[in-house]
Amino acid sequence: MKLLRYGAPGAEKPGLMHADGTIRDLSALVPDLAGEVLHPEGLARIAAADADALPKVAGAPRLGPPVAGTGKFICIGLNYADHAAESGMAVPPEPVIFMKATSAICGPADPIVIPRGSQKTDWEVELAVIIGKPAKYVSEAEAMAHVAGYAVANDVSERSFQAERAGQWTKGKSCDNFGQLGPWMVTADEIPDPQALAMWLTVNGEKMQDGSSATMVYGVRFLVHYLSQFMTLHPGDVISTGTPPGVGMGMSPQRFLKAGDVVELGIDGLGSQRQEVVAD
């Protein structure tokens, strides 16, 4: 299934992308795509519904982030060896973990907002893993049973805030509209191998990133297991699993976003995003 949320920011309704290309409203079936609705039992109830009988949503509404109630937006740094190399950093012996403020999360076509004082706003296409049922101290063998689905993420980053202003990475990762998610969550049953997904990103039509989740250092199964050793993962939590090479920071000369640019990105089987870049 492709599950989504549509409507104005803060007032999104749950929906389903039907096979015929229409959005179907799920409001009579579930209150939102959050909490227990993301458990296997909740997703099974949605799957059992007659999609043809669900109300059609008219027009082309704004799409919001495909899940609500996200308590944690966990990011994995330097998780592609070739991206670590372009960043001038070694592949870490364990996953690099940092948090992105949940207030950064927005819809897949919401603009990238360059924050005041920014010098180096950058792009990062990433595979996002969405947790479906709580995970605490889970083994690798158990890990995938806790995944509700997957989505495209743009881990927008301000590199001067991140790396040149001292302290941790969080302040370069958490600005408003630095976490586009969607267009939908594809349920895990439709993605048999999350380590075999092509991913790409363009700026103004020019291909910048062209990679595959196959080259991750630490795969989805291990990451869910690993993170659950340190914190309980809850339904709606998002794990953004790292980016392949081709970010602006790694170019020579470096290249960063400016107002008026258009960023497009996607992952096979998970859809695509398009964002216009604006100044705050």
C-alpha cells in the first residue's frame, strides 16, 4: 500500500494512493497514520478495506508527511563509503547517529527554506525507514518485523551551521523545512529488499546524486537492531539512513542551494519529490 496524508499543514487527513492514481480518503477508517494504526494489525485493517469503495479526494491536494506523531527523526551519518570519502571522513566503526528536530519535517513538495545567515544549504536524498511497532533490544533477526514501511527523505543540511559553528550537527540539520518526507509511505510488504533501491537527486535538472541503497555500510535490518539497543523506537519514528555521494559539500568547487533553485529526488518504488528553494 501507498499511505499518505493530504491537506493543509497541521490539518492533514489520512489517505491511500489507489492503483487507479486517485487519492482515497481513510478518515472513516482511521483517525490518522500514527500510533497503533502503524502496527501490523492496524495496517492489516487498512489493507482489508475495499479500496474501490473509499471516497475519492477531488483535485490535487497538498501532500503532507506520510506519518504523524513522529517522536524521533533519527539520522545516520556517513553511511555510504563513497559519501564518507567525498566528505573527507573515514567510514565509522559503528553507525554515526544524530537527531533532526521533528519540527523540520514537512511534505514532499513543501519548499526548502534557506535559513537566515545560511551560506551552505545542501541536499541529501535518503531512504527513510518508518517504525510500525515498538522496538527495544530487538535482534537483527527480529528487526524487520518492526518496520511499517519506507519513504523518500530529503535530509537538507546547512553545512556551515553543521560543521563550522562548533558543537554537534543538530543545528545544521534541524531548520524549518529541512526534512521533506513522502510523497507516501510504501508498506514494507511491497519492498522485499530495501538494500536494492536506486536513488537519485537533481538540481535545476542536473543530476547530482545517482546511487543505490545497496552501497550502505549499515543496512536497514542492522540499523533497527542497533538503535533499539540505545532507545525504544516507537510507531511513527523515522530513521533516515544516509545519503550516497553527490552532495554539494563534496564537489570541487563546492556548490550549494540558492533561492530559485528546484530540487527533485526519488527512490525506485517509493516515488519522487520536487521542491522549490526560497529564502527565509
